Amino acid sequence: MRTFRALVVGFVVAAGTVVGLVSPAAACSCAGPPFEANEEFGNPGIEGYDAVFVGTVVGSSPAGEQTEWQFEIDYIVRGQLATPITVVTPSDGGACGFENLFEGDERAVGLRERAGQWESGLCSIDMPEAVAHISFRAEPSIAVDVPDESDGVATNGGLGLGLVALGFAAVLAAVAGAVVLSRRPKIT
């Protein structure tokens, strides 16, 4: 009976550690081409973005859970933008960050403005041909150097994976403890 009780207590502690401390997993799922309106998938097309441009990647700077991408704008399809532009995305493709994008690549990018910065993601980027049918094209304005102001959003800095490992270790310790207790000779 003691063995069973020790096993149950170990399992409850380990499960509580894993469930209570792990951040939610991220997954990215895109519904159709980003710049084509499609009511079935709830995709509003170009009108769903604050701005859309075609530009060339000139650099990227990973910063924890986000990456800042720098683009030189070739032309603007929607909105008013300055070149060069910094676009913020999640760092991981599973969280809808840009994937397989390298310096010199040209892409059409859909943007949303949030907290004073331009944000985008994997589901909002395509080859330039995807917007070639749109007749409106504007030249970008020249960028003005504006001081960077942090919006004060805190991230867990990858703590979730460490907590999963800790929870897994706790489960293993509980099972090992139960096995040891079950093999001890009983005193009568």
C-alpha cells in the first residue's frame, strides 16, 4: 500500500510541475495564399493587411522569441511605408516566423501595425508574382531614423523547454522511487 501511495504522490507532483509551468506550444497553419481573398478560409486578401510591399531582405537580427527582418522596399502595394523597413516576426517557423528566407531574397510581405511596429509572419509572405496582378504601386519614402522604444513586453526566454525537462525528470524520479520502495523487503 505504501508503494502505491508513493507512486500516486510522485505522479501528482510530476504532473503538476509539467502542467502548471509549461508555456503553450506554438503551431502555424496557413489557410490559402496570403494575398488572395477566400471566404471559405476566412482570408480577406490584401485588404486584411495594414500594408503590403515587395522588397529584398537585407538582414535579420534574432532577439529571443522574435526576429527583426530588415527589407529594402522595391515597391508598395498597399499603405504608406518608408525604406528600409524593419519587420518583426516570431523566431520560429512553428510559431509562424519566416522560414527559409535569406539575405538577397525578394518577397511580397503583408504587414500589420501593432504597438508602433510592423509585424508579419509565415502566412503573410509570398513570392512577388503573388501581387503582380495589382495595379496600384507606390514608391517608398526615405526612412527617417527614429529612436527604438521597447514596448516592455516580457517573454519567458525559452523557459518552457527547461520546465518540460524538469517535469520529465520528476516523473522519472517518482517511478524510480516507486520501484525502489516496491523491492524493499517487508518487515513483519
